[in-house]
Amino acid sequence: MATKKNEKKEIGYADALTELEEILEGLEEEDVDVDTLAEQVQRAAELIELCRERIGAAKLRIEEVVANADKD
């Protein structure tokens, strides 16, 4: 499940959320391997960062559209 930092940008927001849900489900199991746990937590952090970036970018685009609509 390890990924390179630049690969995280290649998946979409919905896919990132789906992967986060899968990680959460895996973490809810009682017998999680410590090494796997560390990898999953790292991947979850990367996915959360990606989602925050996507939300921020979408917010900026929406603000631009609203600002341009107000000018008309």
C-alpha cells in the first residue's frame, strides 16, 4: 500500500475517500499487524492531505465563479 509522494495526486477525491474507508475498516480488525498499521496510517495521512488540497482548490474555483457572476 506504500506510495510515492507524487502518486497521491493521481487519484481523485472520491477514490481517496473510498481508500480511506477501506483503511478504516482494516484498522477496526482486532489483529492488525504493527507494520501494516504503520503503513496504513501513513497512507491515510497522505490521502487526508490530498482531500484537503482538493477541497481547497474547489473552494477557490467556486469563489472565482461567484465573483465573476457578481460582476455580470
